[in-house]
Amino acid sequence: MATISPSQGSANSYSAKNLCLIVGLTCLAGFLIDMIIMGLPANPGALEWRIGFLQQLGDRSIVLLFGSALTLFGMLDERRLLRQIALFCLVAGVLFHLAGILVIRDSLTLQKQTVSNITSRANELQTQIQQTQSAPALPENVTSEQLRQASDLVASQASDLQRNAQTSIIRLGLFSLGNLFVVGLGLICLGRYGLRLRRSR
């Protein structure tokens, strides 16, 4: 039966930590590059930009969590760097939770704006139909019954569009919120774990 000497075990552990460090830093760099590209051109004041950026952040956040965990493991022998990585994880976790609050606010605002736009457009069409109905002479090949049906159709489609918009915006917001909250919690746990490891070493 083969045995592993202490020196071999130490070398294997060192190699594993280096491998994790390489993969972890690669994940972090890839995440950072993705976010820079997704955020350009930056326009944080625009509602659509914020929602799109935070959605992409939530979608790719698992890469940040994975990279942070591997980097933390690779830094176990470096007390000063271990503390910095742990603090980075804590701060990033808190920022992810704050971003989740922003997602909720922006989703509600977008929902109101979308419903308002649909209502406004439907009202414009209804006004045009009413103006046509009240005209002294109807255009050729247009009857009062056709105008009434058009009015009913506009009202029905507007209602469907409002309902679909509300559902899709809520679903998208909850999806982004879930990702941001879960990964944020994971990052906070990683940060606390890293700080505890540093104190115990």
C-alpha cells in the first residue's frame, strides 16, 4: 500500500491552492471585464440602463462568488491578502443586497411607466375612434358597428398588454433580486469565514 509523505502532502496542498488561485483570479477578471463591457456606455441615471445592468449583474454574479471562493482558498497562507479578500467579499455582499433594493424600486417604477404608456396610447386611439364616430359623414367602407368593434378591440388589447407587461416586469425583477440576494449572502458568509480564518492562524 502506497503512503504519502508529509512533504508530498504539503506539495499537493500548495499546488491545489495555486491552481485555485489561478482559476479564482481568472473568474474575477472575467466578471470585471463583462461588467465593464455591459455597462458601457454608462448612464446610471436612466431607468432602462440600470435595470439592464443589474439584470446582467445578477445573471453573472455566480461567477463572482465562485471566483471569490477559489481566490480565498488560494490565499489561505497569506494573512494580509486573506484579510483583503475577505473584506472585499463582505463589501461586495452588502452592495449586492443594496442593489437588490434598487431592483425592487426600479421594477415598480418601470411597471408604472409601462402601464401608463399603454393607457395613454389606448386613450389616443379611443379619441381618434370617437372623433371618427362623431364626424358628420363616416369615411367610405366604415360603419358605426366597425368603429364600435375597433373601440372594444383597443380596450381589450390594452388590458392584455398591461397585464403581460406587469407580469413580465415582476418576473424579471424577482429573478434579478433572487440572484443578487443569494450571491450577496454567499459573499458575506465568505467574507466572515475568511476573517475568522485569519484570526485563527
